[in-house]
Amino acid sequence: MEFLRPIKSPVYAKSRFDTADLDTLVVRVQRHLLPDAGDRCAEFAPIPKACFEVSCATSTVINLLMDGHLKSAIWTKQDKGFAGIVIDPVELKSKLASFSKTGLTIEDL
């Protein structure tokens, strides 16, 4: 599944993304986020850190978020966009384990 389509530019070597596409992606993810819970955030981690802890791809977490599988994800609003999302690594690990038992990867679903 492709989240965003890079914009090819002869001027820039790195891929660029359309602002509207990025905004749409953020809105799709934010639909499934809880408001900032303050004290609960201590046990949560930003997406990159949680991915590192459980050895999964960021795209897998984004898929889980968009599909509403991570029920305790929080948008802290301390940072913009995805940088402000924190998730529970324990919940992430359990979701990955439940999907792997079926023999399918998250991307197969």
C-alpha cells in the first residue's frame, strides 16, 4: 500500500511530497488518536522509538493507526504531525504478534 506518491523534481535530489497528500494522511491517522493524556505519556514512545523497540517498520505502525488497531495511541500536540504521536510499545508488540500468528504480514491485509 502506498501512502504518498513522491513528486519528482529535476531541481531537488530528494523526493518531495504534495502538501495536500500529507495533510490527508495526517487526518486519516488522527481520526484514531486519543487526546493528550498527560500522565499516561510516560509509558508511551514516539513512533520511531517504538518501532525500534519492537523491530517493525514505521509504515506498519501507520497502517495499524489508519485501520484503528492501536487503540491507545495519543496525539500529544507537543510536536507537529507525526512527531506528536506517541504509542504504547507493549500494545504494538501484541498487535504484531496477533497478526503474525495468522501467517500474514500487516502489508498482506
